[in-house]
Amino acid sequence: MRARIRLTLAGSARLCAHSRNLFRRGGNIPNRPCNYAMAWHNFKVMIERAIKPVIKDLLTRFPAVGLLGPRQVGKTTLALSLASELKESSIYLDLELPSDRAKLSDPELYLGQHEESLVILDEIHRLPGIFKTLRSLIDRRRRKGNRRGQFLLLGSASIDLLQQSAETLAGRITYQELRPFSELEIADVRPDAGDQLWVRGGFPDSFLAADDKESFEWRSAFIQTYLERDVPALGPRIPAETLRRYWQMLAHNQAQMLNAAQLASGLGVSGHTVARYLDIMVDLLLVRRLPPWSSNAKKRLVRTPKVFVRDSGLVHALLGIREREELLGHPIVGASWEGMVIENVLGALPASAQTSFYRTSVGAEIDLIIEFGAKDRWAIEVKRSIGNPAPTKGFYIGCEDIRATRQIVLYPGTERYKLDPKTEVMSLDVLLRKELHRAK
């Protein structure tokens, strides 16, 4: 019989009931973690978010930090965990609650009463007019010598949020993105955690569900809620069914170059409208647009970006794939795994790294190019094959074209070895833990 376990999770969207009620009343943050019981394969786990020390450091150097990410990715719990460690006095306001918004009817008066506190403003897009007040308060406190750790702003990446804050808080705020769980964050949880991350995706409530059925139901509900409530609340006014079909079409074409004409034909809209839909999904951090490499004017390079639904679990939910065996027999299996791998790699890179893919009209292709500098350019091929992970001739041609300094094949095996003097085969875990750590 499967036992109930105690799970401590820094970064889940869930809070213990007592703390949630306390925080929503604008109470002080207790100096203890939130725990909740959950049946999950008889394992006791604590998943610490990799970005936590980064945010913690930024709050000691900037007056305001913005933490962006999709709904249910764990922004609130991470913010509250940070608050309990950084300051004795912290205030949390959920701006989706009318009672908390009412406290900010006169934001200068209310926030002025909490000058010594770290103020966490959740769903900041609900109160866009507050940015000018924050700028004035930050500048006033700077003159008093209080130059850091004043505000932590949480947002679901509404389309206008970055523009509004950039205009009013320039030089006063820095942004970080909280992504779903990564391979690095879950690697030590259990032996098959990597496969589970691929199948279920990295949203905490999906990944940590009691079984695949519960996970699939959560993701299906998440998609429905995002389309019907969250997307309209964040600005765009698009029929939910139209956006669902568009999202499903992107999932069917996972890791492929954008074919705007095909999408437009399938939806019965114009190419311009398809481009607008893509911009919305990218702005909401649900879809990634990977640009083509374009530094070789002598080659006939593809100029169209590749498009990925960023969370593999959402890909599978959109396509009705409920569990691993069903996924392994589905035509999307290779593209799904490629998308999951590339998203993990991109999430582990320093902000200065430039990324793209390479494809020519005659077939030379590289799945991912990482440029750490003018003379440090990595070519990465993703191959979901243990028995024969050797890349095609087009990969080697592409490596010569871009003058790659490293040639890496990522595969699902565990052994690390060289295919030839320049090309090395390794797992995603080795790349993330060892090679990218050195590159940083």
C-alpha cells in the first residue's frame, strides 16, 4: 500500500493552508518552510529551485527584482521562502485578491508604512499604475541610504508588464525567469526522474502528481484555465478555442521550423494573425522561438525560426498523450525529447550566451548552437538513440561552416565517449553538471 509522505517543496505553487491564509492577509512571513503531505511513490523529496540563490543575491544588490514565469510554476512559494530568509519583516500581497488591491488604493501611503520590509507584490500586472509610485519610493529610499531589497515583483509575463516596468523602473530593477523543474533540479529525486520529467513536464503539481492520470488531468485543467481565464486576464482577446487549436498545431510541429502559411490555412486566419498569436505565446513564456544562425552570408541559410512548446508535459497533454508507453509509440516522440533537452540546456546557460540553430537549403543542420564568445562556439546535436547516436553528415558540414570549437551529441544513455577526435557523446546530465558549469 502506498504510504502518505511529507513533502517539503521550495518552489511549488502550493502553500500550507495556515501560511496561505496568513500571507493573503498581508501578514509577516514565518521563519519556517511550508510542508504538505502528498503520496508520491514512497519517496520523501525536497526540490530546491536552482534560481533561488540568484534571486537572493540580486535582492542584496537591487532595490527591485522581478520574478517572471507562467502560472503555477512556483513563483509565490519561492518568493515567500526567500523572504523568510532575507528579512524578519516581509509583506506579501496577492493582487488578484480585491482585499489586497484595496490596501493599495493609496499605494504611497500603504507602502510608506512598510519602508523596512521586503514587499512582495504577486500578479503585478493587475495593478500596472503602481510602477510610477514604486519608482518614487525607491528613489526616496535611496536618498536615505536604503538601496536594495525593497520590492519583489511576481508576474506571469503579461505582454505590457516588461514595457511598463522598463519605462518607469529603468536602472532600479532586474528580471529573472522561473522555469518549470529542470533536469538538474530533479536528478537526485529518484532513478527514473528524468523520464518522468519528460513525460509529465516540469510544472510542480504535474511532475509531483501521485500518478500519470492525476498529472494528465492537472495539465489538461491548466491548459483550459490558461485559455479561458489567464490569457484574457493578461491582455489578449482571442477566442479560447482558436488559441487551443493553434497551441495544438504548434505541439504537432514541435521542434520544427515555423510554417506560418500552413498554420494560417489550418486556422482560417491570415499569416499576420498567426504571427501575432505566436508573439502572445512567446510573451507568456509558454512557447520558445529559436532563431536561425545567420552569420555566414555566403551560404543559403534557412531564415525561419524553430518553434517549441517549452514544457514537454504540455506538448503531451495537448496531443492527448497520457503516459510513457503511449508517448514511445507516437510520431512526436523524437521531437518531444529534443524539445525537452534543448529547453533544459537553454535554462542552464549564462545570460550572455547566444543561441540559435543551423540549417542550409542543401541539408546541413545543427540542432543547437551556443556562442559563449567569438571564439567559443558549441554545436549540439540531439539524438534519442542509445545504439546509434552518430549524427548525420549534415551535422559535420554545419560544424565546419560555423567553425565550431566543440561538437557534442546528447543522447539518453549514461556512457560518455568520443565518436571521433572532435565529436563527443554524452548525456544531458553530464552536459549540465560538468560542461556548462565549466563554461560559466
